[in-house]
Amino acid sequence: MGEAFDQDSLMLYLFRENPNGVRAGAMEFFSLLLRARIALGMPAYVLQQADSVLGAVMGYDTSRPVWPAALAREWRQFEAEMPGFTGRLAAYEKICEAHQPSEDHYYLGVIGVHPSVQGKGAGKVMLDTFCACAHADPKSHGVYLETSNPVSLQFYYNNGFELRGEGSLDATPLWCVYKRT
């Protein structure tokens, strides 16, 4: 995931003040999110080839369960050690929440593939796998996500997502998209 999001504008926005660098902040962020999704039984999939993980997709189903206490403490510690992160995350969440569908849906929080497999169908497989979960869930009406990458935005459009709204985080664009299932 570090290489997939190495120059991602949202990661640069969120972790620009991390004393250990943007990539280190993003990697810790993704690690916490993945461990929380797994602990909660939420949709989380990895693309593996031999001993290498080449991609991941994770999010929430129609529920938004409370994180286990140990992971919640780890999250608070993470926030406390990341200068300015809490405020930047709050600005991000404000835009996201303003454009979220009111109907029950799955939330795709993170999807990324290693640069060596980008453009070769790996991202589509990961996206389709996540969307299939939402489609199979009778409570879900679709999949919602955000992106700050114009190439990714076009990828989502090509896969049936429609723009619900957009915003800006400093100079970082943020597009909110939704696909009905």
C-alpha cells in the first residue's frame, strides 16, 4: 500500500507534518484500518502473489461498528503523535459526510494496488470483489467512496460510479462517488 499511495495527494495532505514522513504515516494508517476491519469482520481483501501483497481493498458494510478497545486506544495514540492530523481528518470527513448517500450502503475506505500491477486489471478485480459483497447484502443499496486522484476518478466512472459531490482540502481535490448495486 505504501507504493500504491506513495505520491497520493490525500496522503500528502493528511500526513504532511508527520515527523517520520508521509509514507510512514500512511503505512501506519493503513495498518490500523486493515486490522480494525479484520477484527470487526468487515470487508477486507488482499491481492497476493507468492509471498507479496500487491493490493488491498477494505471498508465497512452497512453497519459502522465500534472499534475494539485496544484498536481504539491505538488510534487515539496515532492521532496524538501526528501533528495536525486530527484537524485535517475532520476537514476530510466533513466533505465525505456531506455527500454520503442516506440509504444503507457499503463504504469503500481504501483500495490500492502496487504500481507493477496497475493498469493490468488488478484494481478492477479488487473493486469488483468489494462491490459484489455490497450487491449480495440485501441491506445495501450501493458502494460509496472518495478519491483525490483524477486517474482513479476516471477508473471509478468507467466502473459505473457517479459523482455525488466534491470538495477541496487546501489545494487537494476530493471527489465523492457512488455506485448503486
